[in-house]
Amino acid sequence: MFRIITAAAIIGLGAVVSQAESVPITGNVSSKCSIYTDVSGVYGNPTPDTLSTIPSDGGVYPVVRYAVTSADEFIAKVSWPNSFASAPSLTDSVVWDGEVTVSNTSDAGMSGYEAAKVEYENVTEYDLTVAGSTWFQVESTVEYGFGKALPGGQYSANVVAECIAK
Amino acid sequence: MKTFIAAVVALLTATAASSHEWTPSYPQFKPSFMEGIAVTTMTIFNRRKDISYYEVSVLDEDWNPVPFASTRKLINVEYLERQNVEIYLREVDCDRVEYICTTSKILERDATSSGVDSRICSRV
């Protein structure tokens, strides 16, 4: 009797084991550019008429990371803001300024990116000649009117990060 | 201690990171089931928690818009979702198309989200 039960159990287990199937995982590595928003920026308000992402002004630099899988196939364009996405009603002029800089790289071959960057208007262009990740930090400052205090409220402005295939 | 701090920093960075992908980088148009109309299929992958809408645009080499058709020009892609997007174009326009782009769209109520508009352009 015990032998029969044991044999049945073995057959049962065998049946269970035989149901196992291999599950394939497929993937494809192709030329690709991904834009990561690693750090959200924050405006500090060091003086009544100024907003700034500079840490010494109480701000936080927004940081954008570009990850490219192929060398020399993409151009990164990062633009500092030149208008508010949302703000209280402003009645005087607003002066925008900014600067985009490489803050970190995943490859020593990217060390020349900063020197080779091209700037026009509020846009900074980088030729991504090396595969890997590059981090860009964006400085943004806003000055309001002439000796006028910014109205109280929530202010937000957007950095534009573009990755364009060559 | 240094390893622990590095691990915490790496974890925080990995948690905070979010991205937008638009592939293939070099799409090719092929004839569609309609005469005189070409088609290509693009894929969008949304790893941005703060964004769920992306706008598709088709542009020439001077960044002027080129007319195209798609099921949606404003795509609703939820976090960690991947979607295929078919882009239909007149065959006469195939030679002048240079870029197919997606741009993240921030909802007005989320204007304080991450403060980054991302745009990725594939080159035809």
C-alpha cells in the first residue's frame, strides 16, 4: 500500500514538474536617447525682486540627465526658462538670465563637452559624441521691475531639455 | 560609512530619476495599406511620474510642421507604460520630413511638478 502511495506521489510530482516551462525574456539594444529629470529645481528668493536657483541664494539647481546608447548620434539642447509657466499677475518687466553647465559625466571622454558647447539665446547645445550619461545643471535667475518686490504667490518655470538625432 | 552614504545617495537618485524615451532614433517610412500614404511605427515609453501626456510632431529640416495623421497627436501614456504610435504621411512629403518628435506636456494644475519639459526627436 505504502509503495503504491509513494509511486502515485512521484508520478504526481513528475506531472507538476513537467508543467514548468521556460519563459523567454527578449530585449533589443538600439540607438536611443533618454532624458531623465534627476533633480527638480527650486527658486530661492534672496532679495524681494529676485528669484534664483543658485544654492547660495537658497535655490536648487534642476538637474537633467541624458543617457545615450550610441556615440555621436545625438545633440542635447538644454534651455533655461525665459517665461513663467505659472505666476501671480505681474505688472512690470521681468529680466531672465541663466546658464547651463555639465555637472557630471559617466565617461572621461565627455570632459570636453563644456568647452565645446554652443550657446545662443537661452539655448545651450552639446554634441553627445560619447555613449553614456551626462548630467546638466541649469541656473536660472529672474529679476523683477526696478526695485519692486515680486508679488507673493507660487512661481514656476520650465527648463526645456531636447535630444535630437543627428 | 562612505559605502552606506554612497548607497543612500544612489538610492535617492535612482528613486528620483524619471525619463522619457522615443524610439527608434532613425525610423523609416514604408507604404501603408492606403495608396499614396506611407507609415512608420514609433514607440514611446514613459518613466516620468509627473507626466502622462506627450505631443507628437512631424517637422522638416527647418523645424516647420509637416502634415501627418495619427490615431492621437496628444498621447496619454501613464507612468511605466509603453505605447506604439503609427504616423501616417503622404508619400510626397516623405522626402521633406526630417524629424518626428514627442514633447512632454505638463498639465496646468501640475505646473510645479518637476519643471522640466522633455523633447526627443528621431531623425528620418
